Amino acid sequence: MIKPDWPAPRHVRALMTTRSMGDMSAAGRASLRGRVPANPVWLNQVHGTTVLNLDQTNPSLEADAAFTRRAGMVCAVGAADCMPVLLTDEAGTVVAAAHAGWRGLSAGVIEAALLAMKIPPDKVLAWLGPAIGPGAYEVGRDVRVAFAAYGKAFSAPTRPGHWLLDLYAVARERLRRAGVDKVYGGGFCTYSDPERFYSYRRDKTKARMAALIWLT
């Protein structure tokens, strides 16, 4: 597993599973026993911007982000090329996890999570987990249009109507524009590291890794 390299308070715990721990959308969840304080709250992710407050009763788990202020409650998002984003504050009063594929990222799922946390953005810490990297993420015109305001995140065309996109660069810039300047992670590529990561684009697999965060 991967532990985020960020200056979060000691009572904020987080981890990212890898391929060796199994498929987190299926039986591989059993490998989390003993590593987390309770069963994670697994979301039905739909590439949207809904954020669940796990400290309340939720009639539906259809969402792409969740947060909690309660110790022992585990936020979780699954990913296999999309970007998992973990969030907390300098005092460790709240934690959140967001699933940020290009659709969710362009729609504002990170900003929605920040708003739900109700923490001044200059006090927020963010960690960008393993996602498809800028050397492998070829996108079409629809994605180019969605991120037209982030032109520097695109490479020169790879072929007519296609570009390489740095999803990490877009996330960092969106966080910066939201007032968050303490951003860590973003040095992985799920597509080019088959030993450690599942990749939907590479393997057309439904298997997922998981990013988890909780308070002790």
C-alpha cells in the first residue's frame, strides 16, 4: 500500500491500496481488515459532484466524495485511472475523499468537497493519489473543450483531434484557484505501472484500488 507523503496531523490516517492488495470493488476488500478501524463507507460513484456527510444518515450512497468529523469513520473512493483526492485541514478536524475523473474534475467535485468541509482553504491539505499520468492520458476534443481554461495542461496533438492531458496539473490549478496551496502527491501513473496499479484504459478492467482516510 501507499501512505500519503504529506504533513497531516498524526491523528489523520490515510492509505492507498495497490494491485497486490486485490480488487477493492470485490473480494479484495477483505485485505483491509486490521488496517482500518471500521468498514469503509463505499460510494456508488457516478462521476458527479455529490458530497456525502458521513456523520449523517444518508438514504443513498450515490456520490463521488465524502467527508467526516467523526473518529473511526472511514471515507473511501475507488479508482483505476481516475484521480483519488484526499483532503484534511492543518488541525485535523475533518477529512474527505473525492473521486476525480475528468468529468467530476471539470464539474467541480473537488470544490464541492472543499465547500462541504467548511475549512478556510489556506488551512487545507490535499493529496493527489495515483491516476493515469500525463505521458499516457490521451483525450479527445470533448475533454479539450471541458478544460479549455487549462491549456498548459495539454501537450501538442498526438494525432488529429487528440492530445495528452496532465490531469494532475488540472487538479493542482483548480485547487490553487480555490485557495488551496498545500498540495502533495501526483507523481504516479496507473497506466504505465501494471505491477502496482489497475488501469481501466490499459486493461478494460472493473477492478479498482481504493484511497481511504479517517480520523483516530
